[in-house]
Amino acid sequence: MHDSKAGRRRVSFLGWSLIAAALVLVTGVALPNFFRAKMTDDEETPAWDIRTLVTAEITFASNNPKAGFTCNLSDLTKLIGPKLASRHSVGYVFTLQNCRSVKRGEPISKFQVTAIPEKREAAAPAVCSDETGWSARTLVALRLTA
């Protein structure tokens, strides 16, 4: 009788050992993929916000043909919401800049929008676009050292 309990203990120990090994294996594979996916999502969010700002600028210019684009995020609050209009969203600072017209006295027809990570030591990309809707990304660390 004592031998059958010892045999069950060995099987039980072996079973738990296999379960623990499986958990370690799953954790070793799943966690890096999870963090990689989270990083990709964090990098995509400012790009979507940039697209939102470009679309809002186009809508604003269509509704204000004599003025054209704006260089003031607060003018776009109804189109983009108060969070993005506050310039701070998803760990980035958003800025409208280089707003100008092609000829003096004409409506503003050019602008740039940028998203710079608030924590510059992070290796997060900066994202920018202009009135054409073309987007670019660059690592802030590279941009700051250049």
C-alpha cells in the first residue's frame, strides 16, 4: 500500500513538472509577442491621430475657404475632440506648424502636423505629415542627435 502512494506521488510530481514546463514555454513565447504587439499598437496610435488632424484641417479649410487651414488646434476641437486639441494624447505632443499661404493675402494652403513623444529618452518614433496627407516616421533618438 505504501508503494502505490509513492507511485502516485511520483506521477503527481511528474505531472506538475510538465505543467510548470509548459507554462514556462508558453510564457517565453507569448510575452515577447505581447510586448511587440503592444509596442506596434503604441506606435500606430499617433499615426492615426495625425491622420485625424489632417482630415480635420481639410474639413476646416473646406468650411472656411477665405481662411484656409488653421495653425491652432483649438480651432479643430469640434472635429478632433478636446483631448487631441489639448496637444497631448497617447504619450505624444501634437503640434500644427509652418502654416502659410503660397502667395501673400491668400488663404493658408500649407501646414505640417507633428507628433513627438513626451518622453524623449524612449525609442518611440516621431510622426509627421502635411496638407498632402503623406506621413513619415523617424526615431526621435536619431532625430535629436542629427
